Amino acid sequence: MSVSAFISPFSRLRFRLSQAGATAVLALGLFGCQSNEQAVYRTPPQVSQPGAAPRYPDPSSAGFGASSPASTGSLSGSPGSVEAPQPTPISFSGSPAASRGAPTVTARAAILVDGFGRVLFEKNADAHLPAASTQKLLIGLLVSERGNLSAPVTIQEADTWAEPTVMGIKPGEVYTRDQLLHAVLVRSCNDIARALGRDHSGSESAFVANLNAKARQLGMNNSYFTNSNGLPSPPGAYSTARDLSRLGFAALRNPTVRQICGSQSYSFRMANGTVRTLTNTNQVLRHFPYCTGLKTGTTNAAGRCLVSSATANGKTVVAVILGGTSPAVWQESEALLRYGLGM
């Protein structure tokens, strides 16, 4: 059962009141949901050339070796539709051969896998590490597979018990599942993650059980999650780069999740009629033209994390970085994607 279930409503009220001042300051002037995943990063415009070097400050060295062609047949489907779940668990084969052209990765763990499930690069890929909000891809899978995305969701008080909570959803407001799903995957709003979880399973604790069950279905046997949003409380959550690459491919196979995670921005209409433009937290998506998603994650314990994907010339690859720093997480993720695509 969730730790929050043992906290009295009065205690929660005192906590939320004590945080109100800081939350209000954070919310001023924002046009999107700001979570613990800050996305302040500016670069020159990306030149859409296949051989273009990463446009990030002080890019890590990267050689662009060839990779094997990846099948993209499983990535078909129209945006907004829901495909039947793919055969699970998702398995990988082989170990990467030593290559002098492989990128340099300074993050604590990383992996690069192609569309055939072949591992092209790995570093500490089975180390148990915090995954932060990259786990929200599981929310995308569970909610989209449940379907009926036009259904209304009435926000409840318990949905707002997340910090930071600067989207500003309030009890009694009504949004569609589709709106909320865009907000949680594009801008990683923690309060909205709780709302979707409660709507899906009836309570936060029940949704966490479903998150872990879905992870096991995908073959993520070295992962464990304690809440819906990836924040470090309750403690004890962990995953691995290898497990998260399985999750990445599952997300790509779901047309709804794939389309949302590939969106650079989303216009979220609040209940009072105002519109907030949510900008995708994934910097690589905005600066590398072949990137197709997927999900960022940041906490003090986890560092910078990113599950990223890219497709070009019939090849699809997924790269995972855990325990990185900024801007290295963007540089190294793009370098891995380029390496996997043979650029």
C-alpha cells in the first residue's frame, strides 16, 4: 500500500499549505508544467543533414560506425489508434562487439539496441538505478491500452498530492484522458500522473501494482516502481538501462504513445479556458531531426535520464542513458542514436 495512504488528510493539508508559496512562485510566467525535470537548454537551429554533427555545446566525441538494418514493420499504425499488445516479453540477443567507433558515454549506465533486439552498445546496463520519470512510459501504455481516451476525468484532491505540482489542476476540474496523457508524456507533470493512475486503477497503490505487472509483462524483471510519477518517495524504486530499452520499444509499438512522445509541444486547455503550451522536455527531439522520442527523467538521486529513439533509412534504434548530467545527457544520447543509425 502507498505510504500516502497512512498520512492523514490534515497532515497533507499542512504540507500542501507549506508548499503553496514556493509552488506559486514556480508557476508564475510558465506556459507549461514544470516538474523536477527542468528543460532549460538552448542551441543553434538544427541543420537537417544526415551527417551533421551534434549541435550541443562541448559534444562528447562520437564515431559513427555502421549498424545492422532494423525492421520498422512493427511500428505501423495511425496516431491515436490502439494496437493489440505485442508479444511479450521483449528480449534482446548478443553482446556488442568492441568497436573503436563507439561513442564515449560518461553516464552511470547506458544501452543502445536496434530494431532486431541486438545490443549495439552497453555500459553497466544491468545496474539497479533510479529511473525517475522515464517510467511514465508505462503510464502511456496502460492508459492507451485501456482506451476511450475521450472519456472525462474529474480531478480529485488526492491527485494533487505531488511535488512539484505546478500544472495547477484542481479538485473538481474535468479533463479528457487524452489531454492528461499528452501532458504527462510531453511535459512530465507529476500531479497529472497521479490523476491518470487513479482514474485507471482506482487508487495510487492499485496503479503502482499495475505498473509493476506491466513491467513484468514486458520482461522488465530488474525493475520495481513505488509510485506513478517517478519521484523518490516512497523510496525503493529502481530499473536498469536494459529494462528501460524494452520499455522504449514497447512505447514505439504503441501508436498513441509513439505519436505523443514524438510531439515537440502540446496546447493544454485548462478548465478555466486558458491555454498553456507544454514544450517537450526531450532536448534531442528538438535538435536531432531523426529523433522520434521518447521520455526524460530527472531527480537528484537519478541524475539526468533519457530513453530516446530514432529512425532513418529503414533503421530504428533505442538508446537509454541513466545517471547522466546536463548537457552531456543530450550529447551522449544523440551520439548513441547516430552510431546506431550508422551516421
